[in-house]
Amino acid sequence: MSLVHAARSSHGRSANTSAGHTAGTPSGEPPAGEPGARRGVRQVVAAYASLAKPRVIELLLVTTIPAMFLAGRAIPDPWLLLATLVGGTMAAGSANALNCVVDADIDKVMNRTKKRPLVRDTVPRTNALVFGLVLGAASFALLYGTVNLLAGLLAIATILFYIFVYTLGLKRRTPQNVVWGGAAGCMPVVIGWAAVTGTVEWPAFVMFGVIFFWTPPHTWALGMKYREDYERAGVPMLPVVASPQHVAKQIVIYSWVMVGWTLLLVPATSWLYAVFAGLAGAWFLFYAHSLYAGVKRGRETKPMALFHRSNTYLMIVFVALAVDAAIGMPVFGLPF
């Protein structure tokens, strides 16, 4: 399914729906200026904001800011920080909105996504497509104009990768969808680093790897909870095609790699980050192993608990990075 086809497929239905709900028509909506009309405007704004999936964007910002702190080993310029965050938010919102256009058909059959704007017809697909494209173009213009060209190009590359590689290419074809497709969610740290330095150096790639290996345990825990949803939608998430024990084992494996990968940042930081990364890693590994042990023994488990803990873990690691850089403590440095 292409973006254009997805937008056109319901254009007629959306137009008919809109025709019956204009102000002053027999639908009973109040004319502009009345309280009901104001509520209608708020609902439209909320619907478009929902297309951008703001809760997902929050997590991206948690990683972008520390990356900028680490890049300069100091608190970054406030205006540069603001421009990068706004541009990054617009880029992420663009990718998420375009994803909603492509995935509208499967969103309809999944309980987890059935309240999204395109499913409820609160936003026509054509409008959502234009909204996503405009956001993407605006993100590049803002980043190029106020940050640097590299940050803008990385943002566009992220949008294209998320839509064409993950959403259109991998998501409905392979259980490894979130492993390789998750690379798009790793890019904010690279963009943040590029915003400060104008280049990309090894710590940016290490931070990229931390999120890359974090994504499968995070997403597979969610998939274990909503397995029937994904199966009904025809999305071959690992929890759909593999046994719970195999999924839990993979979660443990990726968790160990993720925790070990965070320690690769120690040469660019001080003992403060090393301590928090080590303690947070041990904490998360305990719960990953607990999930695997429970599944292996046939006990009732709560994979969503690990899902939420994965968010907490990532926040601890990246906040530790930011604090370590802001304090400006002596770094360990590379041994060569």
C-alpha cells in the first residue's frame, strides 16, 4: 500500500462525511462562535496532535537532550536546544502521521489503536497525508535554517526510513520488523549530537546502539500483551509467530547486549554515569530474567510491567548522561 493510495482510498467517504457536518447544516452543529463550535475546533486540533503520537515523541526528547549535553560536555545553548527539539518533534510527528496513513487499515482491527483519528474518521486521510508531508518539510527547513544542514538531512532520512523501510517494507513481512525498523527511533541522539558538533562521532553511534538494542525488549514486551491484536491485524511480531518462552528468552538476550552497550559510553563520561548505568542495568536485567523464569515455569506474567520499566531504565541512563556532562566531571577517556 502506497501513501497516495492510502490517502485516496477513503477520500470520497471522508468528503461525504464532511458534507454532512458543516456549520449551520441540518446536522445540528452550532454556528461559529458558539461554545459547541469552539469545542469542535479543539477536537480538530486534538485529532491532528494525536496523529503525531505525542507520547512517543516524549521518549525521543528524553534521549535527544542528553545527547546534546554529552556532545559538548556542557549545557547546550538554550536556543540551539529549543530549535533542535522543535525540529525533531516536527520530524517525529511527520513520520508518525504518515505511519497512521499507511497503517489505517490495520489500526481499525487492533483494540490498542482503534481510537486513532483516521480510524474514527476525525481526520480525512488526504488531510493526514498533507499534514505529515508539511510537518516533514517544515522540520527540515527549521533545522537547516537554525541548526545546521546535517541535522536537517538526518531528520529527513529518519522520516523516509521509518515510512519506506519499516512501515511499508518490514512491518508486515518479518518478525524482525522492530529490530531493524527500530533504527528510526535511534536517530534523535544522532541528530542531537550533529546539532551541537556539526558532525557525527563515535559516542553518537554508541548511543544509537543503546536504543537499537533497547527497542526489541521494549516492543516485544508490548507485543506479548497485545499478541491477539497483532495477529488479527496480520502483523508478524515475534510474539505472534514464536512461543512466549522464545520471546522472553530473546528479551533477556537483547537486554544483556543493551546493558553491555551502555558501558561503551564510559570512556566519554565519568564514574557518575558508570555507576548509574551499571545499577540501572542490573535492575532491568533482574526483571527481564524474572519474566523469562515466569514464562518458562508456566506462571502468569505481566509483560507490560517490563515494558514500563524499560522506559524508566532508558530515562535513568540518559538522564545520567546529561547530569554527568552538565557537571563537567573528568572523563575516563579512551585507553588509546
